[in-house]
Amino acid sequence: MSFIAAIEALFNQPPIPFKPEQQSLKGWAMYCLRDRGFKVIYAQNADFAVEERDAGKVYFNVAEVSTKLDETSLDKTTGWIVYDRAANCITVVAPQP
């Protein structure tokens, strides 16, 4: 299973549901990743980074959308964890090399 696929699987069945009235999306995403054993670290030019064992760091930003995700508007240099408020689902977008 690839690294991004593992993160997608995590957010398909998160350890706790996202409740926007109780927590930020960034805080919730970081908690979910840490709860499942991912090493989440500080990143200067992104919301956070997740360290892979073999390949270094993958930088992520988080965003909430209330309409269908338009991936063309996302910065391709980082990965994205996007919460679709209307559909109540998470989409993980891999960074482009």
C-alpha cells in the first residue's frame, strides 16, 4: 500500500469524527495521523509534514470546501487533505513531483 493510499484509508475511517464546532480541521487531521502512528512534524511552508520512513517528508495543507473540489486551484507542490462540508467526506490529494 502506498503512503498516500494509507492516509486515504485512515481518513475513510478516522479514529474520531470531524466536528467543526469543536476542533479545527488541521488539529483534527494531525490528531488522526498521530493516533494511527504517523510522524507529524512542523512545516514552515505548509500546515504540517508527515515523515515517511524511507522517502523523507510529505508536506500537507488542509482546506474546507462547501462545493465540489476543484483540484486545479490547489498548489500541486504539497499534498492536500480537503474536507467537503456538503458531502461530509475527506479527499486526500497527493503532491505532484
